[in-house]
Amino acid sequence: MSEIFLFRNESHSNILLHDVSTDGLAVQTNHHLIVHNKGSMILDPGGQTVFNRVLADTTLVSAGAEVKYVFLSHQDPDIVSGTNDWLAATSADAYISQLWLRFVPHTDIVEDLQHRLRAIPDEGMWIDLNGSDLAILPAHFLHSPGNFHVYDPTAKILYSGDLGASLGCDYRRVEDFDDHIPFMRGFHERYMASSAAIRTWSRLIRTLDIEMIAPQHGALFEGKAMVTAFLDWLDSLSCGVDRLPEEYRLPPPRL
Ligand code: FE
């Protein structure tokens, strides 16, 4: 196990759990923990394959703080498939978009635990983590139709889920933004729904005081200059339905 403290003061810490190795085809994932006054929120805790490891790391690095909230940015399997395990092992509530509330139980969440699945309304909400307010912000269609980010005003960190994800780079923090673009471009062009969805999101995000953007896959964007470079790149990106072809054709014949 290894962890990185992204922010720390007497009562508040933000911890990245990394080196949670995944097997075979499974995509690399970052797991983030926000700890405040002996309570914690785990963000996008991952699937069943990493559950034991992430739970053990969470307990260790948060000095036994009570897991109060499980935040699920959207409905993908690398995010929600361990939800039953988290609800069974802790007394936390799990928050997910109202659009996905009735779909997640299909990942085998036992009926007795389902009342601890909570719906996030489309407009977002605030969550009180033992006295620290965390903003759950709408990021719909980036990439899921019911998609949220977490902004922590204490640490000035925006947890951006799949937005900002990079695949295949072997560093933790982006040092050279232009060099980093190839690790993000293909993913964003295909997985993000449209430039309109990005611009609606970025108009709100640019009003916030952000020192770091922390995605669920790949490297972190640290410092205001890097955050701005990332937002500028996104605002100029053509993606999703912007790139939809005029027509589809039948696939090539079988060989
Ligand atoms: Fe996803």
C-alpha cells in the first residue's frame, strides 16, 4: 500500500490511495479519501476486485476514522461494483445520481442494505462530513448522464471522476501539460458527450478556488496554472456528439 497526502492540517486530510494494483484487463483506478474530525468519505471506491485492499488501506491511513460516506460519481463497474461490500463492512451511506439509484442494486446489493443508497438530485447538494462541507457538483454527460464531482473547499481540490482521466502514463502529477495531452485526448474525445456539456460545467468550475484537480484514473493536475491549462484545453475540445459521423455503415464482412 502507498498513500499520498494531497492536503493535511490538524483536522482535515485528503489522501490518494494508489498502487492498488488491478488484474488483467482492468483499468487503473485512483481512490480518494477525505478525512475530517475522525469521519471519512471514500470517493469512487472501485469494484469487488480491489475492495479488500482499498478498505484495509482506508482504515490504516485514516487512523480508523469512521467511513461515513461512499461517493459514487457515476454508474460504471469500476466505481459501483463493490458497493455491497462497502455497505456491509461500514455503516456509511452511499450517494449516487438519482438516475442510477435503481440500477446499482443489480450489482448484488442485498435488500437489507439498499436503504443506505442515497439519491443525489440533478442540481447537486452539500454533504456535511463531521463539520466540513463538501460540494457535490453536477457534471452531467461528462461522461455519464447522471454524473457528479466533489469539490472540497478546505483543501481546494476538485475530484473530477473520469474527467481529466489519463491512461498509460507512469507519473503521478502532470509536469508538462502539452506532453500529457496524448494520454487524455482519445479518452475525452470518445467518452465525453459534447463540448456544450464541458462549457456548462467549466463556467461553474472557473468560479471556484481550485489548487488541484484529481481524476479517478491517471495523473493529478496541481497548481492554479496547471488547473487553468486543463480547463482551457477542455473548453477547446471537440468531443462526443460533436464528432459524430454523418452516417454509419454495416461492419466489414466476416472473413
Ligand atoms: Fe466511467
